[in-house]
Amino acid sequence: MRENDNTEQQISDMTTSKDEKSNNKKPHLRKAAGIVWKDPTLDEWPENDFRIFCGNLGNEVSSDILANAFRKYKSFNMAKVIRDKRNNKTKGYGFVSLSDPQDMLDALKTMNNKFIGNRPITVKRSRWKDREMNSQKNKDFDNFLKNSQLPTKKFRKFKKIVNNNAKDIHERLINKDTLN
């Protein structure tokens, strides 16, 4: 009976350690077009990488072909071609992860308009961090929405402010004309 208690304790310890590991990683909450969602596919990518967007990919390009094109960079981590779930055709774009910023700059210069498969690809810096919930872009947008929903003050008609100095100048001009 004690052996069963010990095994149950070990199993519970193993499950809590798995839960603790999963809790250490924060979920990737994304926000775009006013919709918030959790993106589990971002867990596959390394943390603090420099990601490149590769566009204009043909249907014959796979993740391996894209990875082989970028393997010449020492800091290459991984590559992924985005495919449609229904028919497994490419959506025409993919992403490449590099860990060195200098390699990313070199790749942006040299790999743009290079043929991968039978099409020249377009290479740009990925803006995947802009869709994170805690990105500065989303914080600014939320503040803008909050400020736009505040009640606005109605404008009152401005009363003409009469300046005494202006009256004196006007009287002097009139008196000057009458004196001549």
C-alpha cells in the first residue's frame, strides 16, 4: 500500500514538473484587427531570434528547400513554409530564423530576388513581434481607442476680446486724420 502511495506521489511530482515547465513559458497572445488569439506555433521558434519573411514562394518549395537556401549563414536556426491545411499548397510565403543580426542583414541584401524553386523570392524583415499583445504598437492603439471614446467637450462660441491698447491706437489714428 505504501508502494502505491509512493508511485502516486512520483506521478504527481512528474505532472507538476511538466505543468511548471509549461507555466514558465508565457503563451504567445497575438492581436490583429481587434481580435486576440493564442498562437501555439510560435513555441516552435527559438526565443530572441531575428526572423525573415520570404514571399513569392512557389508550390514546389518546401521547408527543407528554403532551409537549404539559407544554411550558408552560420546563425541559421530553422525555416518554415506556410501551407494551406485543406489542400497542402503553399500560401506563397515562409519564415527563416537567424540568431545573429549581422547574418540577417546579409541575408536581406543577398537573398532578395534570388531564385528558390522557379520563382525569385522577396525577402523582408518579419514584423511578427508587432502582433504580440504587449508590443508598443498595440499599446499605442489601445490608448488611442481609450482616448477616442472619452466624452468630448463641445466648443463654445468665442467672445471677441477687446484689447485696450488696440482702442488707443485706433483713436490715435482717427484723431491724427482729423488734425490734418
